[in-house]
Amino acid sequence: MFERLLAPLLETLRPHFGLSKTRLETLAVLLVGLANCRTVNLSHLASQFPGDAKHESNYRRLQRFFQFVHLDGDVAARLIMQMLNLNRPRLLALDRTNWKLGSRDVNILVLAIVTRRFRVPLMWTLLDHAGNSATAQRIELMERYLRLFGATSIRALLADREFVGAEWMNFLNKNNVPFVIRLKEDMLIRLADGSRRQFRTLLRKPRRGTWEGWLMGMNGSPDNQLRCAAKRIKGGELLIVATNLDDAGRGLNLYRKRWRIECMFADAKTRGFNIEDTHITEPDKLATLLVLVALAVTWAYRCATRVMGRGAIRKKGHGRREKSWFRTGLDALRNWIIHHPGRALNAWACKCPRRIIKAAE
């Protein structure tokens, strides 16, 4: 069964990655193995090669692949966008995921597409330190995206409190990137009347509010003015967002969708491909592994589209879906690889039908 899937899969990968036949076969085996084994552990993936070669030989073959092959992240990003076939500006989310391997920190800054159905890592930067990303690293990542797809492809960029800063927001405004970013309670805003106020003070009594102004350090031109909205959520915590959209209240509603990137990290980890199982920490090798995970996630979503069409996943008694869109696709992909390889290949290679995207998404 596997051989029936392998050869056509090689043909679809060849136009995008300039690799030899042997390397392309290894790439295809890795993609199939990620779904079958639900792990990035090379020892498990080595069992996925067809033929009679010893397990140790296949394991060494995988090691050589990561040692000598570098998969271009920009090429992968274009391929992912082509496979998802999204025809309107989309929501992007920026966040970090990190874990430790012994004393070594693995820290990844990720830019992801987040729609109601799809949550896919698109671009990333491997940080060489623990903790927050620097402004220069965020700007470099966004510049990569803008070179490939342009600002008109972005409905809004969503980010948490970690991603604030005058230089960063000035960059987004200058490049016409719409954004919604959560702010900290103790931050200061310079209002249009020139006064400087702390958000915590502005919301001492009212439960919600909206303001216009500039964060401290920002260019004070009218074109750079931000609109801020805030409300109290459960436990009395303040949810404050800054946006360059025309409607601050709309920005507050859009920010709720930022949580989808957290779900995406769970899909890449324990709910899906267990990326933390890897012992790879060298940046170039890890970048290649992330390309494979992103392509496997995309493949799973395309399978979900094949299974569900324009339908919706059934809700259970408590009001939540019985499965996520990702898990629906991953379960189908694993079944099809074993029993219906033609369906798995069609989900990968055939053009994904466009669908009408509602404004509420």
C-alpha cells in the first residue's frame, strides 16, 4: 500500500524541493511517517521505509537527511498557502513555543495562519536564547512574510502582551499591517489632549472603555494613532488591546481568535506530532523538521476538508465539538495511508476547493 502512495507523492514534491530522488523519497517517508507514528522521533520514523533494509540503516539515512538537507522555509510557506487555497485576507497570529531538552532551551517564534478551521504554522524564527523575542527578530519575521505575500493578504495580526513596543508598532503602521495586540495594565497611553494615563487608572471604575492615542515612545503623528479598547474579564483581570483598525471594539472581538495559535501548538505537540520528542537542537536541522511538521499539519487539514466538505463537526451535549478540525483530518489521513492511499494522495495533491468565508471568521 505504501508504495502506491510514495511514487505519486514524490512527483508532487519534486517541483518545490530541488532534491535527488533518494532525498525526495526520504522526505515523502518522513511526511507519511509523521502521520502514521504521530512522533518526530527518528527511531520510530525509521520503521516507515519500504524494503528490507535494516532499521539501523534507515535510521542513519534519516540522520544524513537532516545533516545535509535544508528545506527552504519560504518555499514551504508558498506551498502551504497554495494548498490551503485561502482567497481572502486572513488572520495571522504571532507567538512563541518553547521547551527544554536537558539544559538546552528550544525557543521558536512562530507566525501562523488562524482561521475557524485551519491553524497552520507558516513561518518561524529559531531564537538562540530563552525568553521573549527581540523587536528586531519580530520585524525580520514579518518582513519575510511581507516580501512573499504583501500586507494586503493580512486581515489582522494578533499577538499577546509579550509583543508590545513602540518600535514594533511603528513598523507595523509604516508597512500598513493591521494588528490587534494585547497591552499590559501598567502601560501608559498619551491621549489626544496630551495627558498621559495608565490603563489601570482609566479602568478603575468602569468595566470597559475605548480611547485613542499613542503608547509611550511611538511616533506621535496622526497616521500612527492607535485605538485601544478594554474590558474586565473573569476574575477581574483587564483585557486591553491596541489596534490600528478603525473600530477598537472590533479589534477586541478579533483578539479572542488569538487562542487558536495555542491550539495549533497543542496539535504540533501532544495532540498530534509530539514535536517535543525530537532530540534535534541544531538550528538548521530543527528548521527542516519544522517544515516537515507544517506540511504534515497542512495535509491533515486538507484531509479534514475532504471528509467534512462544507459541513460542520457535530457538537456534543456540553456545546463543544466532538473533535477538532485537525484531529478529524489526522484520523482520516492515518486511515487512508494504510487502506486508501489514493484518497490520501488526492487530499495532498488535488486543488482544495474554495469556500465562502463568513465575516464572523
